Amino acid sequence: MSIDLVVPEEVDLTTLLDELRKLSWAAADVLMAYARGEEPPFGFPMHLTVEEGGDGPVSAADMAVNEILTTGLKNNLIYKEWDILSEETSKEATFQRAEYKKDWCWIIDPLDGTKDFLQGSENYAVHIALAYKQKPKIGMVLIPEKDELWFGIIGSGAWYENRDSSKKFVSFSDRLDLSELVLVSSKNHQESKLVNLLSTLSFAETKKIGSVGCKVASILRGDADVYISLSGKTSPKDWDMAAPHALIEAAGGIFSHADGTNLIYKKTNYSQPGCLIASHGKSHKKICQKAMEFFSVEEPKYKV
């Protein structure tokens, strides 16, 4: 295997990244067309029929980007011995969990931040991750409205590119004390347990952003320092977390459960429950310690 197992030995990393660039910018064109109510490129329909999975720009955009990415990965690369797990294909009636048993697996979210997309916000993204034996090795987050394509390769670093191929690298903030840290949080998921935890942590500021990928990108730019996900009745899925996880870890940050254990992918239900914390890493241990103190006292039955 090459480059610390981030790609199979039969795959040339440079060729793979070039192909992913093409697919990602094609996906950006499609999403921005749907977001603006314009005719989408590449022959995709403005709307889907009910039989196809819904009627509206989000369903159509999801399915179009899913088609671009999954077809591109299947048809444009010589190597075929990997699974492709997508949020959209997991919804299909023919989806079989038992089929996803290969060591290498693409984990894809064609549109993360659906509510932001509907609200006309720029904070929606496409997630693309390549995992090996349940651990993410490559993570990509495309933010179409910002003209940013983020790459994270475990062991090699992280950066983002614009469509003109200009490249910029990660710039974590220098904030260290919890009282100085800036939290990036969901706009639409604020359960009481999370509100109480954040009150205990007493961060300096909270910024509200929809997509997990956009949240992590804000940490990489230095605009924020920490993101916390706390599952309640539902849990985020692999496709929500895999690409942002690989991206921030490749940059030198940390993405873990509150007790410090690693996130594992391709488990039975593809869920990521518990308290998940992503940060620039400099204060990660302190954040986790204080979070665990909160759970031991306030929520002792909560499984982090």
C-alpha cells in the first residue's frame, strides 16, 4: 500500500485526486444551479417525480450529485474493489447492508446542510471520504458557494483549492483557554442536553452553521475552534462525519468521542451516536475532560 494506506496499492493518488477534482466541480455546478432555480447542467431534471423520490430542488439536487459522484467513481477509475456508501443510495429499497464488507469504502453525502441549501445560505457542502478498515483516510469537503474544495489526506496534510487551482493551507487559531474558544454549532439542532453542556463549557462565542463540513472548514480557517455533536432521538450518520473527520485530522486537529475514543465507520446501522467533539486539537483534552465531568454529574446514563 502507498502513502500510509491512504489509497490501495493499485491506485495512483495524483490521478485519483485529479478525478475527484473534476467530479467535485461538476457537482458544484449542479448544486448552484438548483440553488438558484436555474436549469441544471449535464441533462439533469429541474424536479423529480414522486416515483423517483420526491418533487423539489433538494431531492433533485441530491440525486443528481449522487449520480455524478457514484458513477464517476465506478466508471472513471481502473480500481473497482471498493464499496461506495452514499446517503442517497442507502435510502433505496434495494439497499443491502450486508453487501458493504470491503476494506476500502467511499462514504458520500451529496448534500450536507439541506436546510441551509433551502434557505439560500452558502453553508451547504458535499462530503467525500475514503475509508480503510473503518477508518477515514481521505476526506474532501466541497463548499460550492465559497468556491472551496477542501482536501485532507491522513499523514500528508490538508488544504483547500479554488476552481482556478489556487491553493491555501490550514490556519488554526491560536486560542487555547476554553473561555477564549469559539464554538461552531448547528442552527437547527439545539436539544436541552446540548444547551446545558455548552453552558458548562462556557466558550467565548457560538457561531451557527448548518453543514458539518462547513463547520469543520470554519475551524480550519481559524474562524472557530470547536464543534460538538450530541445525539438525541436520532444520531448523525457516517456520511455526515467521515469526510470532516478525515479533513480535520489530516490538518492536525482531533475528532473523537468525549471520552477520547475514535469514531468507527461502517458499523451495522452507519450511525455515529454519543458526544462527538472536533477541534483544532490544542485544547481538545481539556474540552473532553470538562465534557466528561458534565456527563458524570448531570447525565450519568448518557453513552458518550
